[in-house]
Amino acid sequence: MIVAMALGMTAAATLPALALVELNVNKGNVEPLPIAITDFQGGDALGAEISGIVSADLKRSGLFAPIDKSAFIEKISNPDATPRFEDWKVINAQALVTGSVSKEADGRVRAQYRLWDTFAGQQMSGEQFFANDANTRRVAHIIADAIYERLTGEKGYFDTRVVFIDESGAKNARKKRLAIMDQDGANIRYLSDGRSIVLTPRFSPNRQEITYMSYESGQPKVYLLQIETGQRELVGDFPGMTFAPRFSPDGQKVIMSLLRDDGNSNIFAMDLRSRSTTRLTNSTAIDTSPSYSPDGSKVVFTSDRGGRAQIYVMGADGSGQTRISFGDGVYSTPVWSPRGDLIAFTKQTAGEFQIGVMRVDGSGERILSTGFQQEGPTWAPNGRVLMFFRDSAGGPKLVSVDLTGRNEQSIPTANFASDPAWSPLLE
């Protein structure tokens, strides 16, 4: 458990009132903001570790440029005292982060930070957090989220986890395990033993629960798994194969495609409380990869009813099925942004795989990444970053890219990794 408390503003330097620094993330080309992040005082190596995680989170976002500590002029000894702003302006640090870490008498860790606007000479925000030793990395991610939000006006995405498929072994006999990690690749934990092939894990939007597909019975079946307890249950024992499960925004339904004996797959929704199933499409084509809009009113999916796989949108009850993509190539794995404004997709054209986004009416298609073989986008909870997997050098690895397409980052994993799914912000 992590407890947060606001820190009061300290006395500001006697400088003229200026507008506080902010970063406009809606501009087409955003210059990373120079920011100085000092080692948190106390806690021995823990202070440097926490500030290092904060710095790495902000740098990976592409919106911040942490300044090398060797350039620092002032050596912060009291993180609660007003800094010498002139020393930070000299090195063009437009924002400054100071902090401290200490151990409480009850054994908990107390971490606090202050965010300063060096040119306005003011404290912008400050909080302190109490956590046990196991949650110190989470505290760092929460601090990074708070800084991100204060400077951009938008929610951060660092205090999140990613569930994915860990792949190891020879290519023709690959062992696939469910795994979960922090969004930066740390704290990997395995959720299955690899004795059965597992695919397409997806997070519940409001619980620490995932849905995924397993071949342990010989045919793909959809399961629910409680991450913390390990409790697992079969969603339904359908006569055909089940694919591509995803939760509804309220976490009360799972939507998926079922393959019938005639070779056609259609989309069904299941109420997880009553276990009643509703058929949403009824075509002679392959309808698959459904994903709800964040308000639950619509579903995006792919269908080859027009001759090749394209993207369609329909009401959550199956009404008004409308094609929205008309580009060359084959579209797959559409997923609605948590902001509701965009749909991400995989597109295969001219021998290449592309990760792109389009507006919900199909207009404004933009390609963010192109590669030999890459697919399966998943959204960060703030709708600003996508993660996907790319097959290169013998196996798949995880990659993230922001909506500009210019900030692409590799996500470190011990083995090959595929099928990522981003969690909502942790509670």
C-alpha cells in the first residue's frame, strides 16, 4: 500500500511573478523540456535509485531531457530549502526536482519530492509517499507521473504494468509463458509454466485481472486469471475455437470471436456475471479482433467481408456495422484509444508491417512505425504511447512509440516477448 500526502509550498525566492513552465504536448513537434533531477537525499543508494527511475521514465517519454548531473552547479543538501535558481538557469534547467528518502520507525519508506520552476523561481508541486520496501519502485513511477502531469497537463503512464507472452527456446519449439512486468521492463513475474501455448493476454480496465487464450485442451479457449491470487476460470466451453478476447470498459463483459465448423468466425459478447452470450455479427466472412470504445457504446473489429481484412465499427449491440478503412493492404488488431479519439491498428502492405492510428471515422490515417514483421499495438492508459512487438534477430521483442512516431523505444526483456497488453494506472 502507498499513502500520498501533499507538501506545502516553501517560501519562493523574491523574484517577479512569472508564468509557470508548461509543456504543450498537442503541438506537432515538441522539443523535450530540459529538467534537472537531483539524487534524493538520505536512504543511501535508495535515494539515487528512486531519482534514477524518475529520470529514466521522463526521458523515455520523449518529452523531457534530463540534464547530466555533472553539469549541476548547486549541490542540494536540503531538498526542502529554496534552491539557488540562478545556478539552475545557467545550465538551462527549466524545471528542477529535489527530494529525500528516509526510513520511518515502523519500517516504512518515506519518499518526498518537490518540483521547481527555475525561471519563475517557484515551487510547482510537492508530495510525500509512505510505502513498504517492496513498493519503492512504484513510488518512483508515481513521482514521475506527478511531474509529467504537472508539466504537461495530462495524466502520466509510468505507474503501470504490462502483461505479455515470454518466449524462449528454439524457434520450432518455443516455450510461451504468461508474464507481467512494470512498464519499463523491471520486476518480471511469470503467471504460467509454459506447458501450454498461451496467446493474446488482455487487462481488465478496473481490476488486476486478465483474459487470455490457452491451447491446453488442444483447442484455444479463453480464461480469466486473477493476477494477485492466481485464481483462474474458463470463460466458456464453446464448441468451436475462441480468439482475441477483450474486456468491456466496465470489466463486466468479454468480447471475442468464435470459429464455427463452416470456417467462419463471428463476434460474441459474454456477460461475466450471468455467462449469457450475445452474438454481434452474423456474416459468412471472418470477423475478429473486437475492441470496445472507452465508453462501451461501440466496437471496432476487422472483417474480410469486402474481400480482404479491413476495419469496421458497429454499435455494442451489433447494429450499424460500417467499414471505416479503405487503404491498400490488410488491416488487423484494431484497438480503441482510452481517450476515445483514435484507433490503433496493424497494416500489412507491400511486404511490410506497419503500426498506425486513424480517427474513429477512418480519416487521418498515420503510420507511426514500419518494419519487417510487427503487430499487436496496445495503448498506454493516457492514450499518448503505443507498445507493440517486432520480430527481428530471431524472435519478437517489445517496442514503444509515441503518437508523433519519432520517439521509438525498445523495452528490455530477458527473453523474446510478444502480445503486450498495457494495464490501467495502478491504484
